Amino acid sequence: MTSNKGFWLAQIAGLTLFYLVAAYFAANGQTQHWTVYGAALLLAAHALELPLAWLRLRALNPQPLRLLVLTLLYGLLWWVPAQRGLFKVR
């Protein structure tokens, strides 16, 4: 299942939807909503994944900006399948 690109894309779509819901609440002044806190926590956790993602993908010569942005947004939902060759790193 985890070698299926569709599996990872579905997870990324779900996380994107979560971010959009959190952004909606934040834009409407509801910064105390749990989705806003959850999104902030996820972004912070994904920032901690940056060194690990770089180490895992270094042999594939990733584009630095792509690695930074996609790891911050999606974390291991992006770099694990990229390491397996399911997503582009360049």
C-alpha cells in the first residue's frame, strides 16, 4: 500500500484540506480553534524533519527550495515517497 503513489497523494490531499480549514478559521479571527493550533503544531513538527529529509534525499540531489517547502507543508508524507522514487525531487 505505501508503495502506491495514490496512497500518498490521498494523505497529502487530506492534510491540504486540514490546512485550508485552519486557514479559514484563522482568517475569520477564530485563532483559538483547534485546527489552527493543530496546523501550527504540524508546521513546527515538519520543520524539525528538515535535517532528516535532507539526509534521506541527499543522494537524489534534491532541489533545495522544493525540499524546504514540501517538507514544511507535508513532512514525511512527501519525503518518504520521494525517497522511494514516487515523487520528483528535482
